[in-house]
Amino acid sequence: MRLSPFWLVLLVLPPLVALAALPPFGQRMVILAGIYGLMGLGYQLVFGQLGALNLAQGALFGLGAYAAALTAPVLGPFALPAAILAAAIPAALVAGPLLRLQSHYFALATLALASLVNLLAVHAEGFTGGANGLAGFATSLPRGPVLLATVWICLIAGVLLYAWLFEGTTGKKAQLLREAPLLAATLGIDGAAWRFAAFVVGGALAGLAGACSAALSGVVSPEATGFSIMVLCLTLVVLGGSRHPMGAVVGAALAVGLPELLRDLQGAWLLAYAVATLAVVLWAPEGLAGLIDRLRGARRAPPIPPGLPTSVPPLPGAQRLTIDGVSKRFGGVQALDGVSLLVDRGEIVGLIGPNGSGKTTLLNVINGLEQVDEGTISLDDRRIEHLPAHAVSRAGIGRSFQALALAGDTKSADLARAVATGAAFLLLDEPAAGVSDHERRALPAFLANLRDAGRGVLIVDHDIELLSRTCDRLVCLDRGRVIASGSPAEVRADRQVRASFLGLDGIAA
């Protein structure tokens, strides 16, 4: 989202006030808030934008702190970029295997990584100083007003870049990866590459924050890699707003300011902090930054769902989609059994069959959501059956879904997205199911536009009348096998089709 003047003022005001009017202790608090803001901003990339619970951000913060302490006597101020690399490089090395894990497995793996880093900090005494930590290095690093300016220049630049980056198309792609990863893959979005980049960049920001923390305190100990730093990072991002550009800044200000404000409560301040956090989670799930926007009336205009495209431009690409002898098993269930069919450019092929006959499974193996057990799938001479879904999309196959993947989505929007990929071939899964009368009436003209533009279409639907009017050929599946193929009239007259799909059981002996 674009930062309003309100937020821009709040972003640049703390360092200006600190430099102009605050005593050293006040400047120290502003520096600390900036450090936490940098760490939280990096965490927003993985946790906020992509929805992955990374529990290693605190450990990467600690790596940056140790790297700065170890290199400062030699590199001086250049220890800060060295700390960035010291966190980013390990993040890149472990990102591959970690990011293959899903959901809580990813969270547990990152927690194990954080525990390993903490153990190294405690026991690698020759490097880290063990439990006593490292000291006496801070004189080579930026301090005081120079450190304050360094931290906040980096933070302001990061927030502005984050806001600009996720305002438009990038933000929409991140939403798809977060809320509908399968849909994102069929639109050509490489989720693995996105997660890798977010993990590494987030780690780099954590490393920079850790280095600045080392410069501020002058001491680095195993506590810098401890789980308490990770809890702090997660809490401030949730409190401030996990996706709002100012979420990390607002959360960091609370993380620094609340303990001071609640100091008179002594040990009970943690309870007050927990109650405040719970209140935000329950009544402001968008975070305090989002709540402030809501109270200010700065609501985003709801997107206007697109209708079906009225014109479809011609485009280059493969001329034929060939499915040859494709089989797919799920345990003991033979979902597809030697299925073969062709779809040419400028042709609409309807795929019919009773529920459970393998229609959606066939679409899934064509566009890479499932891998075939046997057989080949080709675009002209290019084999694509073992490509991941995002690569199949980029090769020229688009997809719409039977069930809508996003809240507030429509079938028209789903179809428009598939067409917008520029795919030469489109796989449409029940586009007429659950649509309004207006959308149903517009569908035949839309399909005719696709044909006229030279797109190849393989369409699944239970509306046999719609398919008969719009398709050049019909293919009927039953128990994973092709039982009939030909013109709509020929297939509808076929005895096996009338028995299996049309329900006329007495026709076929």
C-alpha cells in the first residue's frame, strides 16, 4: 500500500526529534526502536507477505551481531555490511531444504536452526567467547548520532521500498502465494523462488539489525541468538501489523516504549504487555497500524472484480497439446488409465464424464499440479509432464478452477486471470458452475472469442447443453478411461456415454 503523508511524517519524525532535542538516553531508545524495526521489516517479508512462520529470524539477528563484533577490529564501520553477509549467506544455504517443508514442519525446522545457532554461540568459545560473550569492539563501529542516522536511514529506505514494492502487482502475487499457492503456480508464479528471496533478504535485514545492536550495546552474548529475540520479533510484527509497511516500525516503538512506560509495575509489566498483545490480536487482527488507518477512515477502495474479457488478442506459441497414454494412481485408486487426446489451437474440446471419472485429475496432471505415473504430455515437440506447475504455465498452459481460491473472487475473475497469462491453451474446470444467469449467458460468446483468437481450450463442465453448443469435440471419461471421442452429436449418441454419464442405464448392455 502507498504510505500516506500521515505515515511519512511519523516515519521520519523520530530520528529528527532524537537528533535535535533528545538526551543520549532518548537517542538510545530511538536507535533501539530502529534496530527492532529493521529486524521486524525483514520478518514481514516471510511471515507477513508469504505467511510462513519462520522461527530463525532471531538467530540470524544474533549471527549479524557476532559477525560485527568479530570483524569490527579489522573492518571498522565496514563490519556492518559484513554482518549482512554473515546472516544472508547461511540463510541462502539452508533456504533450499527448509523451504521445501510446509506449514508447521517449516516452523519446527527453523526453530531447530535457531537452537543450533544458539548452541554454537554458547559452546564455540574460541570464536564467540562462550557464555561471557564478546566486548571491547564497539569503538570501531558507528556510535551515538552516527549510529542513529545509519539505523534510521536504512529503516526509512526499507519501509519506502517495501511500500512501493507491495503496492501493486507484487503485492497481488504475494497475496496469491499466501492465500492460494496452487492458483499462484498455475499463473506462472514460482513460489519457491519468492520464498527463497524473502528468506534471504529478511535474514540480511536481521543481520544488519544485529550488527547495529552490537554497536549500540558494545557487548554480544549468546542471548543475542536466544529465543527471546525471536519472540520479540514475532510479537512486534503481530502488534504493529504483519503486512502494513509501518507495522514493524509501530511494533518496534511499542516494544521499546511499553517496558519503560510500565516500569512502575515491576515484574507485572510482562503481564500487562501480554494483555495488550492479546487485545490487539482479538480486536485488531490487522495490527495497530491497520487499526490506525481504519480509525482515520483511510480505507482502501474494494477492487472491482473484472468481467469476462470482451476481446482476446491472438498470440504466438505452441500449436498442439498432446496427451498420450497418461496414467495416474492415488494409492490403490486408478484415477487415470492410459488417457490420450489432442487439443489444437483454435479448437474447443469438452471433457465430460460422471463424478470421479478423472476429469479434474487430468487437468491437474496437464498443468503440473500432479505428476503423471505413465505417459507423456507435450506442447508441440516439448515434453512438459515433469515440469512444476509454474513452469507449465510459462510454457503456455493456463488454468481456471472449479472452486474459487480467494475470498470475494468470482468465476469471471478466475477466467480473466487465466486468459491474462497469455497462455496458448486454457484448461477450464466447470466455468459455468455456480455463476449468475448473466455470466452463464456471456460464457458461450467468451469461448467463441477464445476460439477466434486461436486459443486451444479443454473445458470440463456438467452442462452438456452448453458444451454441445460451444465445443468442436467432446471426450468422455469413465473410471479414468476414454470411452468416447468425437463430435458432440456422436458422443451424446454413444451407448456407453448414455449409460455412464447421461444415466440411461438400460441403454448399454
